Amino acid sequence: MLPEDNIPDNQDVTETAAEDQPESLSDSAPAGGSTRIAELSKKLTEVQDKYLRLSAEFDNYRKRTIREKIDLTKSAGESVLLSVLPVVDDFDRAMGSLKDSESCSAVKEGLQLIFSKLSDFLKQNGVREMEVLNNPFDSDMHEAITNIPVEDETMKGKIIEVVQKGYTLNDKVIRFPKVVVGE
């Protein structure tokens, strides 16, 4: 609604402007029309400022929601991939026990093929194994199961054994490695 819409039909525009202004402004203005123009100009400037702020706020909202959608799609399959990791652990253990066994070479090859396919699937979906062996222990990135005394001074405070591997999904840790730390 425009300010002119509030004026009754029998009232002059200059009378309305004079009534809306404080006495000091209406007394000093000779005709009263220029004050009304200044007032409307000020209101126009305020409305334009509000419009610019609202437009900028909406643009920020739009950018934020786009970023959130991208982050959501990157980790959308996290729960599915997380449930596949125990299977990978079982295959990894089977592969370790088959190294000692020389019989059943066909079984070995089959397990190796399955393991490599499953590993490739995880890599294609952004899952990477965390390489932590012989690295310094970091409580933010590793879960210590136990500490074991070590003879080598350089291995103190470092990871000497990995009990359960850790994995990242698009550089976000989805499972922390369970490790043994030297003391």
C-alpha cells in the first residue's frame, strides 16, 4: 500500500505531509511538498536497502543448501558401506591364514579374487583403508586397545600392531582403527 492511499479524498497532500512531520520540520519548510519528497525518498532508500539485504540473505541460504546437498550425497551410502566392512575383515583374515597353507590353490585364488573385487568396490565408492602401522598414536584418529612394552625406543608412542583396520569415506573417518601402542 502506498502512502498516498492513506489520504482521504477531501484532504490535500501538503496537509497530510505537514501532519506526519514533527513541528520543527513543518515550520521550517516553506511549502511542505519538498519535505514529503525527502520523506518518500528516505523510505525508498530504506526499502531498497531491505531488498538488497533480503536478496543477499537468500543467496547465502541457497549456497548453504547446495553445499549441504553435496555433503549429503558424498556420504549417502555410508551405512551400506559400513555394513560391508566386517565382510572385508573376514576375507582379510582368511587371506592371512591361507598364506601358510599350500594346498587348495584354487580356493586361494577364488578368495583372492573375491577380496580384490570387494576392495575395488570399496575404493570406487570412496572407502580407503587407513595406513597406521608404525605411525605415532593419535587419540583423535585411533582407538587404543592396549599398550605393550617395546625394547626399541623409537617405537614408544607408535602403533606396533593393528587389531582392526580403520577406514575413511571421502576423507571422513567412518571406522577408527583399533591398535596396539608401544610404551
